[in-house]
Amino acid sequence: MSLEPQSVREIPELTQRVARAAFPKGSLAIRLRDSLGQVFADVLFAEAFPADGRPAASPGALAMVSVMQFAERLSDRQAAEAVRARIDWKYLLGLELEDCGFDHTLLARFRSRLVEHGLEESILTAVLQAAAGQGLLKRGGRQRTDSTRVVADVRELNRMEFVAETLRAALEALAAAAPDWLEAILAERETDWLGRYGERVDSWHCLPQDQDRQAWLVQVGEDGFHLLAAIWRPTSPGWIRRIPALDVLRRAWVQQYYRDESGVHIRESQDLPPGRQRLASPHDTEARFATKKTTSWTGYCLHVTETCETDLPRLITDIATTSAAGGDDSQVLAGIHARLKQRDLLPCEQLVDSGYVTAATLVAARQEHGIDLVGPARAATHKGGQKLFSHEDFLIDEEQHHAVCPAGQTSISWASTHASRSTRTPLVQIRFDAETCRTCPLRQQCTTAGNGKWGRALTLRAPAQRSALQQRRREQNTRAWWARYRLRAGIESTISQIVHRTQSRRSRYKNTAPTHVGHCLAATAINLVRIDAWQQGHRPERTRLTHLCRLLATCTE
């Protein structure tokens, strides 16, 4: 399909008259068209379409329909029906009243094109540019960031269900692609293929009464190895190995089983791969299982950044979608800042929670982008929960390359190293003499090394990072700093609005990139709703406090 970019679509006169008569007070769609005009131009998506072929539907119109779909919690079919049946949507899109719209499958194809050509962020960026053009968004100022969980669009599976469902998905794919070949392979092994894998696997019903769980898992493993061995025979068609479901089967069996001379064995928990690598579902190979405090889920994390100026509407400026087991929140800050810089929306001050604050992020945000990262730093941890001397209790001489402990002893070694091969974070390792530490009266307050075999060791970051972290820990002990940080709490209402207004707690799509497209559409929908509310004179209200909270707040001031 080819793209023939259309200029600004004027609203037909009949559509205007009927819409004004039907909505004398206006509606969200009508007010957005009146205030922002045609937000999404076709040329924004020109690279996603070839130059020749049958003319495609207007991608600008598809983008607006996709955003309104999230604003009103509609499915693809319902959104396409709204284009055909609703007068205010025809007004928004500049369509004639007799326009029959388009088929709902075009919305899914449009999202696929966004993913394929890396245009996921273009829709959110277009709305931010339109808001900036009307003075509703400005560079600098304050912004805040927080994250929430997103449940993948798959069933929660235990280990029995996961391995059996993975094998069943592979058999289903082969049954559709190479039924004759599969029939011959299944006949080679005498097992109840139909009874075990014919229907969706459920641990409540799949286990026979005369078979225990361990033996059942081993039998599934043997069935899977039989199929994998058959696939890699020289006589088997080579194209079969390229079926995605079979690659998922191979990866799952490597993670869950191993074979030796005695047969197939199930991997114990200590032999399983880490959570960031372990598959959680054969139907969404990028979703991961994670636990945060008391909440566990399989899916992704959504990171939201918004403005928080009192004289302007609070607009979402960035959306990041990461794996649920992707590590610390601090790892996404570099990407957030890069995208904000590309949009020319870098803040002067960014409010975050402790998950984003590390020595490295404090320094990087200030040096690379001039951002003051405001958030509480985690307290220094001690092995076994004991209160031991921390780095702050030692005198560090960077020029002479030595340290002095609280007992007045000087270190014997100073070596430069790195945190890991992947991060290459520069570190300094300092060691004290073991003999001196063994007889020191302060040993119990300094190190947990047993039997006096080792002396105290320090691992320090670069001076700039260490200084920034120490300064933050001193600042967060003051009331003035917490009064400044109090504004961060408002982003909880934004996350609540995204979750409830656009139903983003559960992903509509599978895998990270399509899920991220959905999050960008949801964020854009929230921005349009907030712009409309601001232009109508509605302002965000402060959180209501009970009489007791007001009294206690007054007493502590």
C-alpha cells in the first residue's frame, strides 16, 4: 500500500451543522478538533509506507482513532464502529456524514507499521508539539517520574502448565505447517499425545490420578526432546526449524530440563536461569515474572514522566516500557533523558523515588543534562543487618591514595577496578592490614569477617559519585528537602488515571514493542483529556486531607 499525504482535512459544512446541533455543549472529540486542529499529519508516517501500490487509508486519521480508542476504552471493532456511527468522531476526523469509515483490521496493521519502522513515539511527540505551540508546555521547570506494573496479556502459568503449554503450542504450529511430517513423528513414540496436549493445559485437570507431578514433568520433557531431535534430523525439512514456536520450545527445554546417561531430569531451582532471562509464557516470550515488595506479576514495567508546574496542565512527556525483571528503575533514566532532550523538554528538576536514585544517576543527570535529580537515596546497607562503620566514617585521601579508619590505622593497598564487564563502572578497592584488624578493639563495629582472617576492605565509587551520594543523604534529613520533594506524590494520580481511564494495567498486546505502542497511545489520550479539561477551566485539585492529618501536619511544622 502506498501513501498519498493529504493536506489538512477541512470539516464538511453539513458535518459541522449536524455536530453543532447534536452537541450544543460540545464533546471531547469536537473540542479537540476546535482547539488543536488536525494534530496528526500524514507526513509524520510517510516512512512507514512505500511509494507505490494501492493508496492506503490516512495514517493521520488512524493515529487519532487509535488515541481516541484508548481515551474511551474501546476495542478495535468498537473504534471502527464509532468512526462509522458517531457524528462527533466524523467532526474530529473531518469526514462526510455518509463516510463508511474503514475495516477494524487497519488499526492493528497501523500499529504493526509503527513498530516495524520505529515510530512508536511519534504520536506522543506530535501532541506535545501541539501543546507547546499553544503555550501549554515549556522547556525546563519541574517534572516527576514513577513506575507501575503492567500484566502481560497471557495466562499465569505454573511450571507444569508452562512446559506442557509450550510443547502444545509447538505441536499446534507443526500441525498447521507440516501435518504429514508431524503425524509420522508422533507415531514413533507411544504416548497419549492427544490426551496430554490436545487441549489447553491446566494443572487442575492434566495430572492423572495414578501419576505424581515429578514423573509427569519428566514425561513431558521426554516428549519435547523427542520432537526436538526429530526436527534436527538431516531428513527433516530445514524450514521447519525456523518456526517461532519451535525456537521457543528449544529455549524452554534448555531452561527447564537437562539430559545425561540416565535420562531426562528437571532442573532444580538453583539451576534455573535468572528471572530476566527465564521464559514465563510461550505466547509472550518477552514477558517476565517479577516480585516487588508483596506484589508479584508476569509482564512489564511502565515508567511515566510528567510535568508538574502549577500554572500549566500536567502533561505526560515520556513513556518507557521495560521488562518486569529488567533490574533497577535507575537503569531507564538515561533513555528517559535522551528522549526528553530529543523533544527539547529536558527539565531543570526531576522528582523521583528512591528506586531511581544512585550515585551514578545523580552525577550523570547533572553533568550530562543539567538536571537536578531530587529523590531520597537508599540508606547504606550492612551485612547481616549489623550497624557497622560505613564509608563516611573513614578519611579518604584521593591524592595520596590511602584511607584512615576510625581507629586511626592507614590502609595498605589502593587498587582501581570496575564493577562488572557490562557496566564498566570505575571503582576503587581499599584494604587494611589483616593483622592490625585482628587485634583492633573496634573490629566488631567494623567488619564481619570471621576468625580474623581478613582485614577491612572498602569499595568506593568515583569521587564525584561518592560526594553526590553523601550530600544527598545529608540533605534528605532536613525538613526543607522533604518539603521540596513533597510534590512528587502527585504522579500517583497520573498513574491511577492511566490505569483506570485507559485500562493499562493489563497489556492489550503481546511482546514489548506492541505493548509500548499501547502505552504511548494511552499517554497521548491522557494528554488530550487533560488539555481539554484545562481549556475548559478545570484545574487539578489538591489531595483532600482528613481533620486528623491537618492537625498532625500543623503540629509537626
